[in-house]
Amino acid sequence: MRKPLRIAMLSAHSCPLGRLGARDTGGMSVYLLELARELGRQGHSVDIYTRAHDPTDKVMYELGPNSRLVHLKAGENGEIDKLAVYPHLPDFARRLEIFRERNNLHYDVVYSHYWLSAWVGRHLQKRWKVPHMVMFHTLGAVKNALGVGEREPELRVRTERSLARSGQRIIAATETEKSDLVRYYGARPEAITVIPCGINLELFRPLDRAMARERLGLNGDRHLLFVGRIEPLKGVDRLLRAMNYFNGGHQPRLLVIGGDENSQQELERLRDLAGELHLEDRVSFLGMVKQAELPFYYSAADVCVVPSYYESFGLVTLESLACGTPVVATAVGSAASVIRQGKTGYIVPDNNPGLLADSIRKAFSLRENGDGLASLMRTSLERYRWPVIARAVVRECRSLLPA
């Protein structure tokens, strides 16, 4: 039997135990926690290092067998903008090294997430003389090319380009992301391996629809669902405009999940737009919802909509399908490889409100297929189960180790 791996995972700017749906806590946090726990179950040892965001944070949290999260103090206490973390990265790396030495820890691989962590990971790779893998999750140059929302700073783009060109191994979630790394940053194709994100099929499962609706206090109307961070890039305004294409007595309602105190400006913009479109009575902004509660919302909804301009992967699509609910999504992230057009949902070329509305109408009829549809959806997701993804990550790690 091969020796278990010891992996240091880095998430400098975002604590994976943070509130999902907040500005800096989304699919990457789910990825880190689920992957670390699954690697631990498979016998490997994983430590996730992140910056302490709260003075009350414990230094260490056990995540499961052989996996834990370690908080390191770097910079001021409390939440700070992720770009403000950059000047504290040398201190983060220094404190990580002190922690490692005090606890006599040694790692086989460093696996960094997001460009800030990758800066630290490159430093540790040289110091520890171990392989370094990077997963960017989103790319600043791609966001800037879209021209939606705030422009990403040149510091990020320049650093990502340097990391992409010099990286020993980059993990991309989709073939599109691999192409973007080559196109925008000049990354070497042979240094990039595509490994998708995963889905917890024990948590995300079909629940009785009537029970879920009763629990959430929903009536018999058709309900659309949006889940994600509240920012312009997610295209929620396009979904609101799509709602105006439904006329007559059976107009659907929209549930919007996500957003925190840092999203108030965008939330106000969306509420104002809903008022202008006379949708106040048909749209509910629910704020953040605990992950354990999400299966009830997915199961209660008729259709989940992903109207994003950009997704590096799009875990929401997997989660909704795992709960037996069809998805209408723009052609971003994993949509094309996950959604079976006309069977488990619909992919639209862009988030044009009229196109979204047409596909939502067609998706309503898919939902009426009940258990048969749910079974088809879950079967199509078997290759995205976390044990499968974890084994692929381990294979990649081993390929970088000396023979």
C-alpha cells in the first residue's frame, strides 16, 4: 500500500468555515472543506491554513479524521478586504512556518487556492522543496474582459500571470478555465490538469416537495431559485428582467439566496430594480442560508436559475440537480458538461432576459416528471462525487513527487 500523503492547503484570504454566501465565502470554501474531509477519510493528512478573521477564533479546528483547519494571525483582526490581505502575506507565510516547526510538521505537497494563497505557496515551495499545486478558482483577467462589476486590480492580474507561467501544476475546474489560463496568461497547457469540483450526494438529495414547501412556508405558486453571492457578475438583474416576460395568472415567484452586510449596495440596486419592474410581491431576498438548509430550497423550487456572466465552475448547478431540480444556466463554468440539454435543464448562450424566460418555461415541464427526473439527474452526477474527485487530486499530487 502506498504511503498516505501529507498536504498543506492554503486559503489565506477566506476562512472555509465562514458564512456561505458572504462576499468572500462561496464555492471555494465548499471545495476546501469537502476535499479536505474526503482526503482525510481516505487516510491522507490535510491541514488548511487560513488567516484568523475573528479574535475569538480558535487556532485549530478538527474538520474530520486526519483533517483540520489552522488559523494564523496576519494583519489586523476582523474582516478586511481581500486585496488588503496582500501586504500581510509575508507575515502569514512566516507564522505558518513557525507553526509548522513548533509542531514538527512536514508536508509532501502544498495546494494553494486563489492567487493570494498561491503567492504564499510559491514561497513555501522554495523553502520546503516540495511540489506546489495551484487552483485559482476565478481569474482577474477574465473578469476584466467581461467588463461587469468592479474592475480587478492590476496587481492581481500581474501576480496571476506570473504564477500561471511559472506554476509547477495548475488545477483547472473546466476545460474553459484551462483555455483561459493559456489565452490570458500564457500558461503552459502541459502544466494544467482539469479536475472538476465535487458534490456531496448525501447532503444534496431530493426531499419531498410538499414537505419542503410547507417547511419554508411557500404557497402553491411556481418558484424560481437563485443561490450565490450578490454581485453584478452573477447576473441577478437579468433574472429579474426575465421575470417580466411571464404574464397571466401563473406568474412565478423568485427566491434569492445570498448576500451579507458587504453586499448591501448591490442588494439595494436589485430591490430598486424589482420595484421599477413591479415585482416587489414576486421576489424575496432571503439573505444567507446555512448549507444544511439549501436542499429544502432546491427541492421546493421548480427551477434553479444560474444567470451568471462568469463562473469558474458553478457548484450551484450540481447541488440543484442532485436535489432533483432542473437548472437553467448561461453557458459558463461547468454548465455544458453537467446539464443534459432538454433532459435535466437548459443552457442559454447568454443571460438575455428573453432567452432566460423561454428556457425557464420549458424547464417547468421537466420538473413535472418527478422521481424519474431526479433519478436521471443523480445518476449523471456520479463522476462528481467527492471520493472520485479526491482520488484524482491524489493522483495529481503523486505525479509531482520524486519516484
